[in-house]
Amino acid sequence: MGVNVKGNPEVKSRELVHYIINKCSDPSKLGATKLNKILYYADFLFYMEHGKTITNETYVKQDHGPVPKHILQHLENLMEKGAISIREVPFFGKIKREYHSLTVPKISDFSSEEIAHIDEIVNLICNEYTASDISELTHNLVWEYAKKGEEIPPYTIFVPNFEPLDAKDLAWAGSVVEKPSKKSKVA
């Protein structure tokens, strides 16, 4: 994983949670699903470009996609410190968590490049996606084949997300592949 993380990885991961909550100025646009997905994409897409994650956080398979292993710890710690509050609000017949930043997050352990990367992802996910839509995007082949609670390493961002082949796909492939003649021999 991203070993070259500036500062204490646990602190940096927790401060990233706080920064995201603070950055998404409209709490109604940031529930638990979107928070988890922002963290996932911030780390995994940064890994794709730089060969290291921002936080060195471990991500595990849960029912609705990859989740930072320590997210509940971080949220509890931030609430205990008075940095955030969490409200549960009705949302289409369910309960949604809304996060409110109560203090300014500490970002001194983040590079300007990391902050720009995070800001872009926060803006995109908070403003352009529903929780359901962004969640579906993380349900890739790696997530599908992992067991619940199993680690999903950041290098899996490179695994292509092909749809399973059906009979129609296989028939087409068979029709376009040149079949070897009986006369040709393999050396």
C-alpha cells in the first residue's frame, strides 16, 4: 500500500474524514455512502496516478461497496473531540446520516496536490452523483468476488471491470475468430 504517507497514517486518515465533511458545505449532500466513496476514490485514484494512497487506510468489502476499515473509529473520535456532529434524518423512508463540521480540519499533513485531488472528488461526488449511483460504481469485479470484510488493496483499481460474457457475446466471438485449418501445425 501507500507506505510513503506524510505524518501518522491514522491521524491523516481521520483528518481526511474531517476535511471531507467540512468541504461538502451542504450536509444534505453527504451521507455515509458518499463519505465512504469519496474516501475510496481519493485513495484509490491517487494510488493509480502516484503509486501510493493519500492515507494508507485499509479498505474492506461491505454490503454497499469498499469501506475504510477505521471509518467508524474516526467518526467517533471526531465527535468526541467536538470536531463534527452527526444527525440522523429521514430520507425516502430510511434513515440517512448527515455530517456537520464544527471546527476547521487540520490539513498540514496533506500536500497541495493531495488537497486539489480530494477537492475534485468531493465536488464531483457531492454534487453530481446520488449515493446509489456512486455506490454502484464501486461494485466492480474485485468487490464482487471478495468476501465480506476482506481487504480490497488499492492496486485493484487497475483490474478492468468487464461485464460477464453471455451466450450472445460468446457466439459473436466464435464467429469472428479465425479457426485454424487442419493443415496448419503448431510448432
